[in-house]
Amino acid sequence: MAQTKLNDVTKVFTEDDGNEIVAVDEVSIDIDDGEFLVLVGPSGCGKSTTLRMVAGLESISSGEISLDDRVINDIPAKNRDIAMVFQSYALYPHMTVRENMSFGLEESTDMPDDEIDERVEETAEMMGIEELLDRKPGELSGGQQQRVALGRAIVRDPSVFLMDEPLSNLDAKLRAEMRTELQRLQEELDTTTVYVTHDQTEAMTMGDRVAILNDGTLQQVGTPLDCYHRPANLFVAGFVGEPSMNFIDTDLHSEADETILQADLFDYSISDEIATKVSDSSDPVLGIRPEDIGISEDPPSDKHDVAATIDVIEPMGDENIVYLQFDSEDSSREAESIIATIGGMRQFESGQTVTAHIPEDAIHLFHGETGEALHNRRLETAESQAPQL
Ligand code: ATP
């Protein structure tokens, strides 16, 4: 176990023509002892490069990485007491599972052979692969190879596990099973783990905290639910959640007794409390999650109701994904679309006119230029319901 700190860590690659690529830009994260941190972001955002710098497989251009307050920038990978699991498994094809698992211990420690054997057997049992110990990787399924690769990392009992998309070669069902199993193992071993994925479902379900990267810069570090309900900016709000949060461009208009967000096709009135928070931006972006939009067949009756037409419905079984259009009376303006999710048993037809309700306590507002979150939705927490003293 070890506390792992990244302090302003930067990686600049220089291409053959002298062009510089900033792959990781001043990233700072404190990872607690025993924590499961997921690094997530779109392809090319710098996740693998960050992990490889922690592993010692890539040099650091500037900044510091430390394990338990000891700076490890210049310590070679093999002396860092870190074990890495790759997407490709990287097993030695000519060695048996037993040899693959014991190889690292034989190379990096002076542990006696019988102790190594004992540890390999114990770990194999923990991973449910004891029957496979004498097979070679070519004789194993993808899922079994993945277990061996994890077992090989676990047997070393390192201070930190680094995992780079370790489940992405598995089919969806096996991936879901391994997700749960990995979480259970990590809790049992209590070893600090940094896990890279581009899959936001993995990030949301596995991490104690997630660190969201975009274009080499850290956007937010927080618990999965924090990032979902209290995104720091537009990028995080759009990245976390499936289907994504809807974004509607607006202009802020203050009238005598009301503040209005004027979207292309409708006006949305906001309370004084929210208006104060957005006063820095003349063109805030209104965000609303699909599950927070209400749809009814009744005509609009509330100031947060908007008339809309159902464009397409995608039935998913448990829920329907509904594509709604706010229609314009002015034919030169394009209809604006948003996505809502509703219960799977509710029946609507495409082309049907409905009322979309956008509840004020579920809206998010972002700065029109910087994308920074100015207001996040209200949460029904025990704390918020407690009487205010
Ligand atoms: P993916 O999910 O696709 O693996 P990633 O988030 O892990 O992406 P990185 O592999 O860390 O992203 O790459 C970050 C950026 O650095 C990308 O723009 C990539 O092209 C660039 N990059 C990575 N390795 C090198 C290299 N050796 N030389 C030059 N540029 C590189």
C-alpha cells in the first residue's frame, strides 16, 4: 500500500519534425493509500501516458511523482514496487501459467523457491485459476488469460497496481463479471490501484474516485456521483452519463421582476437565487439530464413546460429513449432536439405533440465562454433536508 502523488506532472513528446505534443499538462492528483482511482477520458487525452509515467515506462518532462513522500521520478521501473496489468495481458507464450506468475518474483526478489510456489498457489486459488497452472497461455481463453495477468500482478504484492484498460478485450458479459470481481479483489487486498479506461460505465461503477482528463488536462477528481451530479464544467457534464446531458445555448435577460434564459425556441424563467450565480455570463449554457425531463400529454401549464414533438423513440425495455424537438413557428429556424428517458411501459408515438417539463431544481448552468459550472442541480441529501438552524 502506498500513497501516490502526482504534482504538476507534464509529458511533452517531440516528434521527428520537432513538433511538440503536450500529452499530459500539469496534472496533480493525490491518490490515497488503498484507494481505487479510475483515470478516464476520451481517446488521446493522456491516460496511458500518465499511467506509464507512474510505472516508470515513460520519462517525466516536468513535475514530480512520489510514493509515500519519496520522489520516484528517477527510480527505474523495476525498483518502484509497482505492478502493471495491460490490455494485451503480455503473458510469456512459452511459459506455463505457474512460470508466468513466478517469473517476476524470481527476477526481482531473493525469495526462496518454496515460498514463491506457495504464493503462486495461494494467488491462483484466489483468482480461481489453480487448475490452469500447468497450461500455456495459448491454451487459455481470453478471460482466463486476463485472470493470469491479474494473478501475476497480485502475486508480487506491490505497493501500487496500475491497470491499463485490462478488461477491454473481454466480451460484455465477462467484462461485467470481471468488473465486480476486480472491485472485490481490490477491496480484499487494499492495494492502491490506478485504473485507466475510456469506458465511463467502468469509471462510474469501479472507482472510489474518478479523475477525468481531456486534452492532457485534469478536468475534475471526485467520487463518481460527485462528477455526475456536480460536474466542474461542460466537458465533465457531457462526458459522464449515458445518454449525455442535454445542452441548450441561451442568452441571459433580466427583466423587472424576472430573469429569463432565452433559448432559440423557448424562454426559461429562473429564480433570483440561480440568477445571482449566473450573472457573470451573458450567454450561459443550460444543462438538463435526460432522466430529469418529464413528458406528458397535457398542454403546457407551468412556466418550465415547453411544447415539443416526439421525433424518434428508442425502446430499451426498461426505459424509452425519446428524441424531442422544440418546434419553431419560424420555418427559417432549425428545430432544436433534446433527449429524454422515460419508463419503458409508457406509450408514445413519433410525431406526437407533448409537453416537456424541465424542472428548475434539476438544471445545471455553465459559463458560455469558459464552460465552468456556475450552478449545479439541487440534491436531495439527508443534509439538505435537515432543518436549517
Ligand atoms: P487511448 O485511450 O486512445 O489509449 P490515451 O488517453 O491513453 O488514449 P495517450 O496514449 O496517453 O492517450 O496519448 C496522449 C497523447 O500523446 C496523444 O495525442 C498521443 O498521440 C500522444 N502520444 C502518445 N505517445 C506518444 C509518443 N511516443 N510520441 C508522440 N506522441 C505520443
